[in-house]
Amino acid sequence: MAFAGEAPTRPIVPRLSDLDQRREWLTSAGVDHQVVGGWTDVYGYELSGDEGADWARFFNEHLTNDAATLAALTPLATVPLQDGELAARVLEAELNPRAGWESR
């Protein structure tokens, strides 16, 4: 992945997003539950605050949707650390999804 005109970082390993492989691995490893999230290469900290907030919401939405298909997974949200106010707003929206981002 690459952000804000920067060079691409490490490639995303396909098995990280393959939920069937994850389910099989969890079972074979005897893991009952796993917290899942990204790594710093995909958080978009190179983006402006507004773009970073948009990216964090997009990332969190898809991670949450994917994790919801496998009960053994708990998603770990990301926030745009390049802007503290926006980071707090994204986090608040993640903690209280009914309130929504736009109402803040």
C-alpha cells in the first residue's frame, strides 16, 4: 500500500484477510479468541487529518464487517493520530456507532 504519493510499503500478505484460513489456523493452534487489526503500514498516518479520518472510518468499517463473520475475532479500530481532535471523534464514533460520525 502507498499513501500521499509515498513509495509502497511491504505487501499485504493475502492470508491475513482470508477468513477461511484464519478459522482453520485458530482451530489448529487452539486459539479461542483473537484481537485483529492492521499494522502501521496501513494506517495512513501520511495522509492529511481529514483524509486520515476518512481512511480510518473506511478501514474500521471493513475490519468490523469481516470480523463479524467469525465470532472468534474482535476488531481493533484505528484512528488518525496525525490529528488528535479527529482521532477522538473517530474513536468516539467507533465506541458509539449509533451516534454516527456526522453528528459530531
